[in-house]
Amino acid sequence: MAGTSFAVAGCSKPCPAWPWALPGIQGQPQLLWAPCARFTLTGNNSCPISHPSLPSGNGKQFLCYVFRTIFLALSPFPAPGAHWGLCLSRSWCWVTGGKLNLALRRGREKLCVKCGLAVVGCQFQFRSERWNCSLEGRPSLLKRGFKETAFLYAVSSAALTHSLARACSAGRMERCTCDDSPGLENRKAWQWGVCGDNLKYSTKFLKKFLGQKRIGKDLRAKVDIHNTNVGIKAVKNGLKTTCKCHGVSGSCAVRTCWKQLSPFHEIGRLLKLRYDDAVKVFSTTNDAVGHSELAGPHRHGHSGKQPALPRPTDLVYVEDSPSFCRPSKYSLGTAGRTCSREGNCDSMCCGRGYNTQSRLVTFSCHCQVQWCCYVECQQCMQEEVVYSCKQ
């Protein structure tokens, strides 16, 4: 695929033509990014770009503000003076820095974060919603207690957990392998492809690093911690056992089994369901233990005078979301968004109506396998009707 140069705000020259693609999900088109060098996240409210890094757009803003929030706001270390480098190397972000090194004790490891997981997972799940996971120029949403903020915390922590577990089993980490014990045997197991995803290590590390947030007695702090843990639990729920048979003529005389994580788009779908059923909470004092805790409305079948506690798998929020219909400090609005006439146009367009436009699209058709060994296709054209929301 031909390269394209991207102009980045604050850079003296455009990024070189070096695109790479994040895999499409369930038939969706690929997202093309062009990482150049690195950008830094600082401990204040700004997110400066010190070098060319990402093309301007939702991906850059998502990474910048969400991961700054996760690492600086949830870090057990004080934010002032914290300095993080987020260096993109094709599909991996390497998060390093003095504060992280303290958390890792010896500081010999790099935390691998597959940035695209959170970005693509969020944008795909909200492709038909008024808010489509756009944070471009609008970090204010992360400072509020909306349902959307809850999802961002959950999907980000899930991406971190998932990526670190996969990095361990793939041999990208120095101090963790398949079963969290050092030694050559584990490396050999990985080389033979029977190394399970190390969810135990990733969960332990991230809970230690992200879960030790400032001792927060305020409601928002408790909500952030809760939603972060929901993301980690979603990854845990997707852990399954995969087995491979060994033997003559396919007989299963010997079986090798290992733990494997579900594809991240399945985890994203689960978190979207949690978002749809998110619980609005408030802070209440538990007289039995003498401290405050999150509480929500009574559920069906719940008895007693005490408010119902949110379940560990519930996403929680503290304030109602805006409509996201018009441009605001929280979203770009829905004007110009494409929609489905039979599906979500009425809701997406907020009653403003929608435009109808016909266009010709080209696609591969009449494909045949030719000897040997390639697929030959013809190019066909068809008319496609596109619906988009009015201003």
C-alpha cells in the first residue's frame, strides 16, 4: 500500500510515508496510521507532542488523553514531575519512564501496550452511536463521570491487560513467560507454540500499578477504580482452554492444552453490553465497616432498606450524559454522520432528518482460483445509497 505523508500539529515537517494498518474487525475497513517517532505524556493537563508521532485525528487524541489519564491519574505515584514516553514501533507502544521503573522494581522491562486495541475496540463498538469514541480536541469528557467515560476506563485497562498477557507468552518480556516462572523450559515451550497467555502476571502487575490509586475517598476516584477493574475482569472472563492433539493419523493419544485469551473484539463487545446496562451510582456510608462505598438503585428482587451495591462486572457512572447531538466540548455532534435508514437514522440524526446520496462503488467480484496459485478477480461496480445526518 502506498505511503502517505501526514502533517502533525507542532511538527516542522510531515511524518514520512510509512503507514501501517490495524487489522479490520468483522469486515470493517482497516485503520491506517503513520507513526514517526514518539510523543511524550506529562504530569500536567497538557499533552505536548515533542516529535512527529501520529497523524492528527481521533487516534492521537484517544491515546494521548486516555493513556495519560490511566497512567498518571491511576498511578500510585504523584503526577507532578511524572514523565512518560510513548514510543510507537509499528503495532506496539513501549511505555517507559522512571515512575514505571519504580513500579517494576528493577526497571528492566518495558510495558507493551497494543494501542490499537483500545482505539479500534472503542470506535468499532460505538460506530452506530451518537458518540463514536471521538475525543479529538475534547478531553473534557474524561473529566466527567459519564457512561462514556466509564467505557473508556474499562476498555483501556482491558487493552493493557490483554496486551501484557500476550506479550509475556510471545517472549517480548524479560521477566515473565508462559507460566510466570523463569527458566529455559518456558522459553522452549513458547518456541514450540504451546505457551499460554499469561493473564496471571498481567493482572497482578496492572492491579498493583493501576489499582493503587491515590487513597481516594471521593466518589469519582472510587468509580474510576471500579471501572478499571471491570475491564480487567472482562479479559479474565474471556480466558479459555485450547488443546492440540498429537498422535498417529490424527489420534488424540497425547493432548497439549494451554490457556488462551479471546480476541479483543469479543472483549470489546462484552464491555459495550456492560455500557448499555451501566448503573448510575452514588456514595453511601456503610455503618458496618465505617467507610463509604458505591451504591445504586434497587434491583428487581432486591430486599432490604439498604441501596443495592453494583456488581463487580457493572460499569458505573455518576452523571447523565449529554445528547451528543450538537458540537460541544464533549463531542463533534452527529451532523454529516452516516446512518442506516432502517436502523439508527432517526436516533443518530436527533430528529433533524437525513440526506440521501447515490454513489458508485467498486468491488472485487467473480473471483476464481488459478493454477498455481493465486486468485483472479474482476472489478465490478454497483450503485450504493448513503444516508447522512443533516446539519
